[in-house]
Amino acid sequence: MSLAEWIDTFFGSMEGLLAVMLAAAVFLGLYIYCATRLQAARTETLERIRQSLTLYTQLAGPLTAYIDRSDDADLPDEHLLSLLQECKAADRLTIDLLQQIDTYLRDRDDSRLPHLSKILEREMNRLVKERSELLRRIENPGWGSGLWMLLKPAVPGVSFAAAVFWTFRLISELRSPGGWGHLEVWTLWLTCMIATISFYRLLMDSKRRSLGIVFYGLHLLIASIALFNLVWVEASVYVLAGQALLYLTGFWFTSTRSRKERPYAGNPELLNMYMEQPASVTDDHNRADAPALSPPNSLPPRDGSSGGKTRS
């Protein structure tokens, strides 16, 4: 079999071979680009952790010395305040630590410093653990981690190829007589595109650990529910409605405040609320008791029978 016959057998024509080679080149380019971006993202994450740990460790020493100081110790208070201000510029600063720093900078209450030191120590340990885990996955990955690092850059290319395939299928369906008026043709394309997007986010979005099972479970359901289109094309309308409901369910789950975002003891929101509430209750009590209070006794009139001196 000659080369021309082999090309005609497998690709149909020379144009088919060129189309396959062009698709392979696009896929390889996407793979290289995504692999470079993922490596840059890991490096950026390590740099953010390093920057935050540098600021935290610069604050931890003076803060501990300030807490353990004796009464006659003369430590530079301005230096501690400047380190606290610099800590607010940390890339991995959490809401809890930021609120504690702002509360101390506003009140200058030294009794808050031990709690602030504990939170700072907790954040430092968390970042050290995260950095060690990230370095272990990069420098000494396991069998599964190494395979996933090899396959993950191919996810955008596969998603792009799937989107192109669903679009070409839509175009071919629209060319058929009356294709523009069939609702199932459009809903089938929409459900497949939504499933492709959910598939991409499920495998590529690794910064949603705060949502955990909710995030991954919803996207897995949105992508897997589109499999009903393979056995029953007319079910695409119901599949589209189910995907829309699942997306709305995601908004409901993410609208609740997490534990770290709730007000803690000493939070300015709670302080303002409890400072305003007693004042309003006291004002209402005073207004209710005002008519029952008797007016102060007035001075007796100055007349000749009392308080005056008699002339002899």
C-alpha cells in the first residue's frame, strides 16, 4: 500500500490529513501553554507564602517580647505598630488576623496581644504546612500526583476540542430541514457546553478548598447529568432545567458566611452592636420613668416669718 492510498484510507484525503495535523498542533500548543501557566502558578503560590511568612516572622519576635516584657522595660512601641501595619500587606492574610490587627491598632489594648499572638502563630504553622506539602508535590510527587501533573495540562485542550465538536454537531443539525425550529437541537448544544465548562472547572479549579465537597459535587453532577443526552436526545430540555437548578443551588450554598467570616469576640461589629443596645435600652427606661420622678424641692420663699433676722 502506497502512502497516498494509506492517507486516503485513514484520512479520506490530503485535506483530512492536514486538518488532523493542524488539530494536533493546536492541542500541543495548548498543552505547552497550560503546563507553563500551571508551573508559574505553583511558583507564584510559593512566593506568596514566602512573602507572608517573612512578614509574620518579623512580627512574631517583637510581639512575643512585648507581651513578656516587664513593667520597667522600655521597648519601642512604634516599631511594633509599624510591623503590625506591614503585616496587613501579607498576600495570604486571613480575615481573622486582619480584624485582630485592626482592633488592636484602633483600641491599643494590650490585653488583646496574647490572642493576636496565638492567631499569628496559628497562621504561621498553617503556611509552613502548606509550603511543605506544595514542595513535596513538586519535588517528590507520588505515582498518582505525578500522573495527574502530566495529564492536567491536557484538560484545556480536551475541553476546547469538545466545545468545537458540539458546535460542529449543532451546525450539522441546523443544516437539516427544519433544524432551526427544533428546540432539542439548541438545548442539546447548551447542555453539552455547560457540561464541558463544569468538567473544565472540576479538574482545573484547585483554589476552592473552602467549599470542598459542595463545589466538586455540584460540578460533577452538572457534568454527569448531561450523559442522559446520549440515550435520549429529547431529554435535553429536562437536563438543561436540572443544570440550571444545580447552578442556583451553588449560589445558595456559597451565600452563607463561613466560620472565619463570622464576628469573633471583640469584633468591631459586636462591640458596636452591644455598645448601641444598652444606650437605647437606658434611654427608653429613662423616658418611661420620667413622669414618675418628682421635681426637686424648691427653695422656701424668703419672708419675715422664716429665714429672716428680727430687729430688736
